[in-house]
Amino acid sequence: MTIDLEALYIDLHRHPELSFQETRTGGVVAARLGELGIEYEEGIGKTGVVGVIANGEGPVVWLRADMDALPVKELTGLEYASTARGTDPAGNDVPVMHACGHDLHVTCLLGALERLVATKDEWAGTIVAVFQPAEEYGAGSQAMIADGVLERYPRPDIVLGQHVTPLPAGTIGVRSGTQMAASDGLTVTLLGRGGHGSRPHSTIDPVVMAAATVMRLQTIVSREVDPRDVAVVTVGSIHAGLKNNIIPAEAKLELSLRYPDEDARARVLAKVERVVRAEAQASGAEEEPVIEIDHTLPPTINDVHATAQLTLAFDRAFGDGTVVDPGMFTGSEDVSWFAREAGAPLVFWFWGGIDQQKYADAKAGDTIDRDIPTNHSPYFAPVIQPTLDRGVDALVVAAREFLG
Ligand SMILES: [Zn+2]
Ligand SMILES: [Zn+2]
């Protein structure tokens, strides 16, 4: 082994970078690709890196790893915990942590590439390694596509990727069909009429309008969506007013919506719009509320045949029972843009990073939700092994399964 993967992981973990700022990470990736003799280009989609291993006639397999970290202050207490800080898009100085495990994704992909280079005489085809920026903004894959990643490099016959998750280390979770939800981020601006806090009758109060709207939005999932279906309506941000005796002129809500498919998306969006407009009308608003969609992520849909094939390959490599169906996750991903734009199948799987004993204890005590930190938690701390080895092995098994 030329790459010390544990040291590489700890280095990346100590130096997390926010979305579209992954310059050091991209530099580390580029240096390692160079050492492995893999041709690469940097700066794709701002901070992305693409490496290509052309090894004769055969299928083109894309392996994707995302690189960005989050504005979270790490509280894991690990010896290698991050103390890094960064500047967010609004110019705020913020703590930065690899709270989603993308440092593992980068490390495992580099480890897998090393193994695939070393075994070149056993396979044929082309590997395109995509180190993607800004997954957490849901914008990195589209930035790479806009930068011509599908035209500048061999187009994929299949797109593969993985994400570390709070399953027991060693376990792989993958399901056929919809693996992750579609999502939209919305900003709703409720327009009232400002005035003196002592004279509410001469105003149209957007604070009351916002409060009523938030409560009524909660009835969409509880009263209008079929209980057998999955949907989420979260109001994650609410802002209005500056002072107790001023009724402000407007209120802003920020919503996160999740659903499994386009039909559900259309239905839930229509319901949100109906509630927002009706509550404004109920408040006597003279201006229609403004509803803006800030970003949209498609559902992450795993190809049925490729997923069945890969599940068998994982079972063969790691033993029966390694692969579980984790159910559909209400989280969202932007990896599927690559497959969608290329018209290629996608398989995106999860693999566990939680100490097996710790997970078993939490399961026995029915305290998984409390005791097992999830991605984006300041306590998210995957165990290095066997997580790292399993992540490398899974990528190699998957790539080999679809290469010639
Ligand atoms: Zn994340
Ligand atoms: Zn992530």
C-alpha cells in the first residue's frame, strides 16, 4: 500500500472545508491521484476533481465521492476532532466539521482506486473517479455538469456511489427503487401591512399570519397525505419583526419538503401553496404571498437490475446477510443528476460506521435515536475500522462487478 488510509482520513477529518471551498481537499485528492499515476483534472465545477483510468475496451464506470463539510462545531471529543473554522456564504465565521462523513467517502474512493490500479490486468474498461464539491448545497453535481463533466470525460454506463450512515460498521444498506427522497427548499414571504403595536386594527399582522400558516402547514402530512405514503413538511426558519411595539410589514418562512416521487411532489407543493394563500386571505392580506423554490433535488432512484446484481455481489464478497434494506431515507442527494443527465443507471448504497457493540447495546435498550448520533450531528463519529476497509472493499466489489 502506498496510501496510509487511516492517516489520510484523519488528515481530511482535521481539515474540513465548506461547500465550494474544498481547495485543500481537492489538492490532497489530486496529489494522491498523481502518485497513483492516474490522469486527473482539478477545478471541475469550481472545486471538483476528476480522475480517469482508461484500461482498454469495456464499460465506463463512474465512482463518485463528495468532499464538502458542514458548519457544525465538532463535539465528539475524538483525539483527531476538527477545530477548523470557515466563512459561510453570508460572510459569517463558522465552525466546520466533517459531520456527514464525506471525509470517509474521499478516503475510501482513493483507497479503491489504488486497488483497482494494482489489479488492472484483471479488469477492462474505464473508471471515472468523480470527487464532487458542495453536495450539502445540492449544487455540486450540477456545477460539474454545467462545467461539461459529461462531455469532457467518457460518459457513464453506470454511476456508483456510497454514503456512510449510522448502521453497524460492516453492514451495507441498499434498496431497489427509491433510496432517498426528492426535496425542495422554499422561501415564503407573507406580506402584511406594518404599523404601531398599539393599533393592530390599522395593520395586517404578518406575525399572526405566519403563526397560523406554520400550524396549518402541519396538517398537510397529518391530515392530507395518505398515511401509507412518505412526506415531510418542515418549517426550519421563521423571521419577522425587529421590536415589540412595531407590527412588521412582512414575515419570511423557510420550508424543507420531502417526498418519494414527482407525483407526490406536485401534490404536496400544491397543498403548501393552497394553505399559504388561504391563510393570507384569512388574515385579510392585500397582497398575495410570494412563494419561491430555492432548490430542488430529484429522488435518488436505484436501478432495479443493477441493484439486484450488486446485492448478490456484496453477499458473495462479504457473506450472506451483509446487505440490508434500510428503507427509503427522507434525506436527499444530488448524485443522481449525473445518472439522470447521462441516461445511465445509478446504484447508491449506504454502509455502516457505528461500533457494532455500541449499536447492539442501543438496539437492545431501544435508545438508537438517542444514543447513536446521525449524520450532521456534532457527535457524529464513525469508527475508523472496519468502516474504512468495508468502504474501500464495497467500491472495489461494485466497480469490478460492472467493469469488463
Ligand atoms: Zn450531509
Ligand atoms: Zn452527506
